[in-house]
Amino acid sequence: MASYKMPPNPHIISQLRQLIYYHLDCNLLRNALFLAGRLHAYEPRSSEAAYLLALCHLRLGQLKAAYDSSRNSGSRGTHLGCSYVFAQACLGLERYVEGVTAIDRSKGLWSARNSWGKHTETRRQHLPDAAAILCLQGKLWQAHCDTNKAIDCYAEALKLNPFVWDAFLGLCDLGVNVRMPNIFKMTPEMMSVLSSSTNEETSLGILDESPPSNALSQSQVNVNPANQPPSSNDPFSISKNRINGEVRNNAGSLALFEKFNSKKNNAALIEPIILPDTQIFDTPTGPTGGMEDSIFSGKEVGGRAPISTEPPLAPPRKDRTLPGLGMDFSIDAPPKMRSSSTIRSKSRNKGDSGDQDNAAMSRSSTTSNGAGDLKRTVSGKAPQATAANSRPEADTSNDPGAPQRRSQRLFNHMRTQSGRFAASTGSIGAKEGRELKKVKATGTKGRSANTFNVGRVVSGNRKHSDPMEIDGKEQRPIAHSGIHAAAHKPMVNEKVKEFEGLQQLLDLFMKLGSGYFALSHYQCQDALRCFNSITPSQRDTPWVLAQIGRAYYEQASYIEAEKTFARIKTMAPSRLEGMEVYSTTLWHLKSDIDLAFLAHEIIDIDRNSPQAWCAVGNSFSLQRDHDQALKCFKRATQLDPKFAYAFTLQGHEHVANEEYDKALSAYRSSIAAENRHYNAWYGLGKVFEKQGKYTFAEQHYRTAASINPTNAVLICCIGLVLEKLKNPKAALIQYSRACELSEKSALCRFKKARVLMTLQEPERALVELRVLKDAVPDEPNVHFLLGRAYKQLRQKGSAIKHFTMALNLDPKASHYIKEAMEQMEDDDDDEDM
């Protein structure tokens, strides 16, 4: 009998997923792995469960387990998370083609994803977006040695998100020429996020506070055409252009910056518009509940909700209005009330108003009788009446009927809560609330007489025809504009600060990127200038200081490099990145004690790091113990087969032991790990030079110089090989270029002087040798070459002087020096004969 398998409880599944993400965020990886195993047991066919299980394995460094867990869904591209984890595992397992294939198959799931601006302290996007996946794909292609496809992926990733630093480093390491302003700039996605978030806020904070009118000016209509409904006359309605639930901006970017930078536009938004035609204020029929729900979420609509001390977002439409006022103040009405037609009949009987006023009153009541109550206009306020209409109504205040008692109750309630009402109607319009607050309450007749006047003042849609008991300051429109500007000014300032902060961050990345780009192309002076232009707080960090130290090292400024790396060790004692360069710097400075101390220090930090074994190997090399140094460098390559510098150091030690075949193998392994490692190309050239294969040596030297065109030593090596190939003129060109690159290099200048002597140009050689004599006065080769130059110029006294100085500085070379002096005497004898 087959057993029936019950489906898993969805609440258990949801709880397990929540717990897994909780432990992942808390870096409790083993707990997360255990819970992911429970989830996968509940849902063995679920791609989401497989993704979480593979993700836990990947975080723990268990690449093969992550590969197996995500292979089913990841290799087929049916689940984005599985494909991403599968590709990362393939990168670590060196199965690059499988990883690229999985990413390509899932392209439909990630090509349109962009998570920029969606990560906060309380919100995460656990699946990657297009920029992250393109960066990973670029790494896979780079490891697969397909440089062109890697460059394309890196470039696409940076177009989507310029903060993907790994993609930029990949381009620089591949030697690509890039333009910094085209990378570190505001992308359309960033502008979209900023504009959409700003439009959402300004649509509630600015547009809803604007004076209502259905005859908007052109400047108001064009603030955000994307958010303006084409057929709606309600200025409080909000229409967002959404695609798949996300707010998108179509044409709001320009208006956004105008709002940020222009006071004129803000003033135009909040300036009241007074229109004399009464027909345009007729309220269109139709439901308004949708508009109320979008603005007042979770509040009661219909006139029964109490007045709140918090300012509402926009004035609501009420089902019931106060007759004669045309506005609901959200208080409880008496159990029984008379219709507006009854009040109007009494007004006609007792009033002495003219026919024109009665016609206006009849037109107003006719508009409202369709729904049983007096409705509001498009702007949310009652139709206005003239001052003459208020006189008949004032006579009715002596009647002890219900309308008079209700009016009195209303104004008593308004008088006690006028302050709160003025504060709560800030979003409707500061002018309306302020004018309503300052209506002076007199007796019963005075209050009734001002009934329609209050309605007209709150409405704000007509010019005042009669003098009213209102402070003159209330009629100044500038005060109305100022209160609105103060209301939304903090929001605008916050958005401006957000935009400026993003721009400053992009500027910082541009400076850092410019420095790293220059350093990757070995333009060390430009790199130092870029890094020094950064603010001290950012410059005095381990990463930036490591780049500065490397730039000094590439310039052969070993003392400055040593000082910089010493600062890094003080600032970050456990840092390992760049310590192999620091150890080589100490090797060049012959600081055996400091180098030995550094090696012990790094070994104590992490003995499984290749940098530590490179430092130990350099220490042994400085002590001339090449065999022990070789063992250390081999250990470094075992720990990290992609660590090219360890292979190069290993090749140098083989050259010192005159094991040229092993040296060639080591240098070639270094180039296989990193094609642009110019030290390995230089090592190959040096081995071929020692073997007498000068043509091959020249080729490899030129390859190294193409990678690092600013290295004077490489240029000198090319010149030296050309000199041995009996091409002194071409060698002179290389030596001259090397002297331009490094004016303080004594070796380059000496070789240039020597080839000038070979070309029988002693005058030009003498110029270079005099500079060398001042730079290195105790160098015997310089004095010997000076003696030869003076000999060719027939200056016997100066020649003998410098030959003698060379003999005193280097007695071991006395045989060559004495031979040159004897040749000079033989030449004199020949001339006498």
C-alpha cells in the first residue's frame, strides 16, 4: 500500500525561510546550513530551498557542495539565485564555461533587474541584479582567458552601477583604456530612483498643498507630465506611472532639478489663482472614495471622524456639509436638521435682498440639490455667495428653530477649537486656516451675519467685495506662499543633500579610480597626484596607502615606499595585502633585520597566506640562502596558484643558482597566472640574455616595456641587448629615452656615455660623465671612462688624472687601467715619430 505524503505546512516553510535569512544576516552560517537542510527536506523539489542550501554551502567555503546543491536549477537557468550561486561555485572550481552557460540561460530573469537604492538597514534584496551578475560573468570570462568578452561584461556592469568596484578593477587589470568621467557618473537608473522618490513626496507635499483650481497654468501642468492625469479635474488626485509595481519617471528629471534650484517655480506652485467665473466651480458628479482612500489610508471618511491634531495630507470630500457654509468641520451633527431649502425659504420671506442676489442663491442651491446636500466644488470648497445673501440669513437668527441652534453650536465649537483647526488644515492651505481662525465672534446676530462671509473666506475663490472684520495682514499673498515654502522646505533640502552626497561619492570614486587606473598603466606620477588629491580622511587608509607605496616602489623610490608601508603596518597590523611588495622593498634596501621581523610577524598573522611565505623567502634570499628561499616561494605558489609574484621570485632564485631551465618554467607559470605581470617578461628576457639569445631577449624585454613603458631599467635592458647585437645607434636611442624617464639614474647615464664613446662622440660623452662624476664621485668606472674621453680629446693631463683616480678606487682593475695608460703613451710616441 503506497503511503500518502502530506504537503508541507506553508507556515512552517515561511518560518524556516525567515530563520535562515536571520542566521545568514547574523553570520551564523552553520545554523543557517542546518535550517536550510530542514527546509530542503520539506521541499526537495523547490528551487528556493535548493538556493538557500547552496548559498549556505557557498558562504561556508564549501564550493563543491554549493555546486551540487544548485546544479539542478542553476545549470538550466530556471532560478536566478541557483544560477548565481552555481556560477560562483564554478568560478572557484575553475569550471568557467559551465558558470557562463548558467548565467546566459537565466538572462531572462536578471537582465531587467536593478537593485540600486533598494538596500537599507531594514530592507534587503537577496537576489542579485544585472550589474552584479555581469560582474561575475566578466570574472568567469577573464579566468577563461577570453579578454574581449570579459571587457564587455565589466563595461555593461559599470554602465548599470558605477559602484561595482570589482568590474572597474577588472578593466584596469586587463589594461583597458577607460575614461573616468564616462564611468563614475549619474546613471539613468540613479536618476530614476531619485526622481521617482522625489515625485512621490512632492506630489503629496507640494501639489496637494497648492491652491485648488481646475484651470491650472501651463507652468503648473508641466511640473510632472508623467504624473498628471489627462482627464481628471481634481487637483488632489494622484496618478503614478507604475510598471510592475515600481514607480518610474518618464519626464520628471528636468522638473526635479528645477524644483531643487528654482524658487520661482515653487512660488508659482503655491500662488492662489482667482477665477471670476462661477460656472467652473460646479462640482462634477461621481464617486470620490478612491481619491480619499489614497490620501487618508486607515481613517474614517464621511464626516464622523474627530478632528486630528496631525495635519492631513489633503482636504477630504465629505458626504455631509453645513448648509450655508458649504464646508464640513468634522463634528457631530444634531439628530435632526432642516434642509437648505427650508432655510432658503425663510430667507426669502424675511430678507429684503434684490433679485440678483436671490438668483445667485437659487443657482447655488440648484447645483447642490442633486445629491440632497450642498456639494463642494472641484477645489473642495463650497460655492461662494455675495454679501447681500448673508443679510436675510442674519434675520433668521432670532428664530428659535433648529438651524439657528445648530449654527450657534457650530461657531461655538469653532471658536474653542480654532487653533487646532488652523493647524490641522495646513495641507489644505495655510491662508484658509489662518483666515478662519481670525474671524471675530460677536453676538448671535453677528455670528449668523458672517456665515456666508466665512464660507467665502475659507473658499478663497473670489475677491472680497465687502469690508470684513479680518486683520489686513491676512490678505497678503506673500504670507500664504511663505508658509507653504516653510512646510516643504525641509523635504526639498533633504533631497538636495541626498543628490549632493551621491555626487560627492561619485567624485571620490573618480579620484580613486583615476589613481588606480594610472597605477595599473604604471604612470606612477599621475597615480601619486590623484591619490594625494583625495581628502586626508580617505587618503590615510590602508588601501590608498598601499597603492601609494606600490607607486613609489615602481619608481624605485624604495625609501619613500618603505615609509608608506611602515605606516600601513602601524595603522592595520594584520593587513596582508601588499606585504609582498613591502618585503621586496626591504630586500632592495638591504634591511635584513626589518625584513626578518616582518616575515615573522606575517607568519604569526596567517601562515597560510602567500604573502607571508614571500616575505620569508625574501629574507632567506637576502642572506644568500637561495635554496631555502626557493622552498618558501614554492610554498606560496602551492597556497595560491594564481599568485603570479611568487612564481617570479622563484624564477629570480633559479637565475641566482644559474638554473636557467627551471627559471624559464617559473617565469612562464607567472605569465600564465597573470599575463600583464611585466616582472616575469623581464625575467624571461634576462635568462635569454644570459644564454646569449639576444634576439629572444630583445623580444621579451620589449613585451615587458610595452606593459610598463615608464620603467627605465627595462629600456636600458633593450639598449644593452641592441648594443650586443652590434646596433649602437639604436641602443643610443633607448639609453636616451631611459635618461628622460629617470634623470637621476646613474646606470642609464653611464650606458649612454659608453655607447657615445663607441660612436666616437667624446664631447657628448664628456657631458654625461661630468654629471655622473658629481652624482657618484667614488665610482671607478666613471673615472676610467672619463680618462678615455679625455684621451680621445688629446687632453693627456686630465686623462692621466682620472686614470689614476680609477686605479686608486679599484686596485683590482689595475691591469686594464695601466693598459689604457700605456696605450696613451704609445700613441704619443707614434705622433713624435
